[in-house]
Amino acid sequence: MKKVSLILALVMMLTSVLSNVAQAQERKKWSPQAKGAVIGGLGGAAAGAIIHKRNRAVGGVVGGVAGAGVGYAIGKRTDNKRKEAARVAAANRAAANRAAEARAERAALARRVDAAERKADLAAQAQKQQQQYPAMANGFAANTPMMLTAANGPVAAGYLPNESYGDRNKAYSTSEVRRKSW
């Protein structure tokens, strides 16, 4: 009779364990506290039954309760460590993001300052050139000798030197043509 009840208990246990596999719903994961309590309870029950030889049932129950409590505490500690590590990692990511934004902002500011300095330099060069060559304000040169003193040279400015400007018999002093073609 005892064998029949043990076999039926085993069949019922296997049926209940395997019936959850056939369900289509998603199972929730076990928390570290629950895992620790179950493992500690089973280990404690086994240890209690082995240790208490006169009454193994009482030893198993006491060992199971004690093991479950210790396993729960260990699982809680593990969960707290995991949460603290996640919190620290999130804080580090946030600090890194803030630092990256600050670096990007400083780089953008430096680019704007450089652009403003270049613009000011170009404006200063244009003003200096306009003071040096006042007749060139509209794009035409007043006289050629002023063009020869340009810092970049007359050819770089887009002009060819004509020493005899205004003389109709000479085109350019270095050219073969002796009269203006226009």
C-alpha cells in the first residue's frame, strides 16, 4: 500500500511539473530571493532529515525552514548587489553623457569663436586694403604703381602691370605689341 501511494504521489508531482510546460502563457522569472529560499529549503530539509536520526520528519521540517530563511537572505543580498551595480552603472552612463555633451558644446563654441575670428580677420584685411587702395573700392585701380606694391603682387590680384598707363602708343612694356588693341 505504501508503494502505491508513493507511486501516485510521484505521478501527481510529475504531472503538475509538466503541465506548466504545455501552457502558452509566458512564465515570470524567479526572483533571487525565491530561488534562494527554495534551494535553501530543500538543502536544509535534506540536512535536517540526515542529522535528526530519531525523528526525520521533524528534522526535515526544521532544517527546511532554517534553510529557506538563510537562502532567502542570501538571495536578497544578491538582488541588492545587482540593483546597486545597475544604479552605479546608470549613474556612470549619465555622467559620461553629460561630459560628452559638455565636450561637444565646448567644441561648438570653439568653432564659433574661430569662425568669428576669421571673419574679423577678413574684415580687417578688407578695411586695410580699402585704406591702402581707396580707388579700388569699386573694383577698378586708379593707377598701376599702387598695384605693384600689393602684398600678394599684381598678378595674384588679377591685374597685369602697365607702367605706361594712359600712353596710347605702348601696350605693355614687356610685350611685342606697341599699341593698344582696344
